[in-house]
Amino acid sequence: MPRRILHGVAAVAIGTAVATLGAVPAQADPVVPRHAVVICQSASFYDNYDSVSGPYGLKRVLPYGNKIGHTPGAHPVYNGWAATFDFGPNDWGYLRIECIGGYDSW
């Protein structure tokens, strides 16, 4: 078979598979963070987490009562560091799970 026909057959096969799945490639459904607040006097908020060295890239320190979001069971927690959304600047980061509380309080 000429090379152009093989590419065409592959494209048709991929197109058929995508159409079978509802015309959208598979993807995870995003989970909206539950409203919560910082319950520690202050909490370091890091850019990311590495399984070997822990959190890195300090973004800022969040004060007590800062409005954040985290959904237990849906957003990851690594060695006590929870993926958290800061509603102030609207960005994700990691902070200690024990500093998250007051779920659905606002």
C-alpha cells in the first residue's frame, strides 16, 4: 500500500474511535474545589510538590481565614501536602492538610 493510503486509513481509524467515544477525546472531569479556609495561624503555599524532596517554589504565606478550596478524595494529598486552590489570586498550590478546615463555611 502506498504511504499516503496508510496515513489515510490510520486517520479514519482514529476518527472512528473518537466518534465512538462521543466525538471528544477521553479526559478527566474537573472537580470544583470545596470552599474552605486556612485554619493555621499562617500556612506556606508552595507552587508544586516533588515526591522525593517535598514541596518547592514558595509562592506566599497564607494567613488564618484565607479563602481556599480543596476537595477531599478528589484533590491529591502527598505526605500531608494537599493540592489547594487559593481563591484570592485564583491559583493552585500545596499547603499542609491540617491547615485546611471550615469546609463549606462561606
